[in-house]
Amino acid sequence: MTTGTSNQLINVMPEELKFQFELEKQSYSDLKVSNNTENHVAFKVKTTSPKKYFVRPNTGIIKPRDSTIIRVTLQAQREYPPDMQCKDKFLLQSTIVPANIPIDELPQDTFNKDSGKTVEECKLRVVYVPHSTEDNFKQSFDTNSRRRTASFDDNEVLMRLKDERDAAVKQAQQVQQDLEMMKRRRNRKSGSGFSFKFALLVALIGIVGGFLLKLYLSSPSTA
């Protein structure tokens, strides 16, 4: 059974704002405000958390014995409140205004008690209603699936980076081996060239020495 709050000027149903709470999704709650008088009644909605809620209309005028619907929208939230408890509050002010006055021409002090006018106030609390077990399970499953997908993507990136690192290490090792081989070949060529030149020099010296010795022995001796 839906209960409401009744003042002399207006009647508000229900007496609290209930929102089906779901992460990253909007939720709304409707208020039915009825005029209990034979006068035109203006109303204004205030909240302690204006950034979290969207109220339309937040100000209006209700004709005698008429009613209107106020929709309060909870903006999408990124995290659950502690223990699903909400401390937000709403205040609905109402006062009698002249007939046929446009809403945009209401004086700025219309809802100011200090102006001497009778301004009634209706306080409304906020209640967050969790989703069903099935919805919670689906939400938990989707969240875990996203986490597993993100973890799989991270592992795939790590494996690819590891393969690239191993390939780079192997390439560096191959380059080092090639450099060592080229160095050894250069040393061998340098050593064999030196030995050949040395042997050629010794042979040349031997030939010249033998030629000179032969000339010396074959020359006539002087008595």
C-alpha cells in the first residue's frame, strides 16, 4: 500500500523516493503532488545533492484540486553506497499564489518564509532498492567477464612482448657471433700474411748471400 504525506496545501505520494539502484545506469522515481485547496499553489523542489539528481519540473503551479507528477532521476553512479544506505534528502516547498500567474513571473521571494508568506515544507528521504538476485548475478557475471577479458588481453600483450624480447636477444647474440668470426678470420689472414712475408725475406737473403759467396769463391785469388 502506497502512503503519502499530507499538508494543508498539498498531498505528496509516496512519502519517500525509491530508486532501483544499478551501477552506471539511471533510475527514476515519480512523486504525485495534489492541491488540497481552492487556490493556486506553487511548489519548488530542493535536494541536498543537486548534482546527483535531475528534477522535472522542479518548480510549478498546481490549479485548485488538481495534481501533477514530478519525476526525480538519479544519475548513473559508478560505485555502490556503503550498505546501500543513502543520506540524501529532498524538500518540497509549497505556497499559495495568485491565480493565472505564469510560473516564470513568480517573485524571487515566493518560497521565502521571511517575506511573511505561509510556506509549507514536506521532507522526503531517499531509499535505494537493490536489484533482484538474478540481476545481481548477471551484473557480477558481466563484471567478472570483463575482468577475465582484460586479464587475457594483458597476458597476450605480455607474451607478445616476451617473444619480441627473446627474438631481439637472439639477434644480438647472432650479431656478436658474426663479429667474433670476422675478427678471427681477420687475425688469421693477418698472421698468414706476416709469415709469408718473413719467409720470402729469409729466402731472398739466402739467395743473395749464396750469390755473393759464389762470386767470392769463383774470383781469382791474388798472390
